[in-house]
Amino acid sequence: MSRIRPYRPSDRAALYEVCVKTADAGNDATGLVSDDTLWGDIFAVPYVERHPDLAWVVEADDERVIGYIVATDDTDAFYGWFHDVWWPRFAERHPRPADPATVEERMTEYAYARGPGIEPNADEYPAHLHIDLLPETQGQGLGRRLIETLFAELTRRGVPGLHLGMNPRNAGAAAFYERLGMHRLPSTPGSLSYGVTLGG
């Protein structure tokens, strides 16, 4: 039986693996860009570097990590750290594209553009999350349990709300968030955003 436990530094490589295997709207994105670690460098690992206390993993019977949830309780502060501290170390490997056209270039530009004030929903919903689960976890209620674990901790901290962004092609994820009581928020073109009020 799979179990949920807090993130450990030894899980870092597994986060990269789960992230790329779910990055294409829930499907395997291996080989979609020239460096498979790019997905984790943007959407998973910086969160556990900044907020290891807001990260949990799903561990299978054989002790493999097969899913995770990572988050920040302050999007603007996290984006400031991402911009100033985290992403500069990748500038040589991933130079900023002049005219983003490919998936990889758009992802890289997204990383460079992250900074305080770019997320319009951050004032009312300051926290945000990323959750990724391999197909073998489905049907066990693990996604709901991960979300509920995070929401309980954010509520304990007095965080008033949480938002998330997702690929609109991932219809299953959208339905999942709506079942959890999240509602749609204003979104940029090509994205879908949800929000939820916490603690009330």
C-alpha cells in the first residue's frame, strides 16, 4: 500500500523523474526538450530547496517515490528567490531565448520571467502548489490526501488562499481540482488557473 510521508533530500532525483514523466499535460515528456531535467529545475526542485517543509511524497511498497506535492506559502517571495538565487545558476546551460518559439524556449523564457508581481492572483491567493502523480497511483485517493495535507499546514500557518496554474489540455486534473472545491481564476492565454480560500 502506498503511503505519504514528508520529503527527504534523498528524494531529489525521484522528483526529477516523476516531474518529467508527468510534464506533458499529465503524460510522459521524456525527450520533449533537449534536457529532461529542465522540467524539474523549474517546477519541482526549487520548491523543495526553498520550502522542504511544504513538500510530501508518495512512496510505493518498494520504497520508490511515485508522486509528490510541493508548494510555497508566499508566491511573490518565492518568485523573488527563484529570480535572484535559483535560476541564475542555470543561465549558462539555458540562455534566455531572443524569440521563444519551441516548447523548450517557452519554458526557458517562463523561468527567466518569473519574479515578484507577475502573478495577478498572488495577493488574494498567496500560496501555490505543484502536484504530480505517476499513473500507478491513480484511484487510491492519494492526490486528495496530498492536497489535504498541504491545505492543513497552510491553514495552520494562517495562509488565506492558494492558487495553481495548469495546462488546459489536462482535463482530468481540472476535474480533480473542481472536485476539491477549487474555482477558476483569471488566466493567461494557454493556461488555466484555479484558486481556493483556506481556513474558512
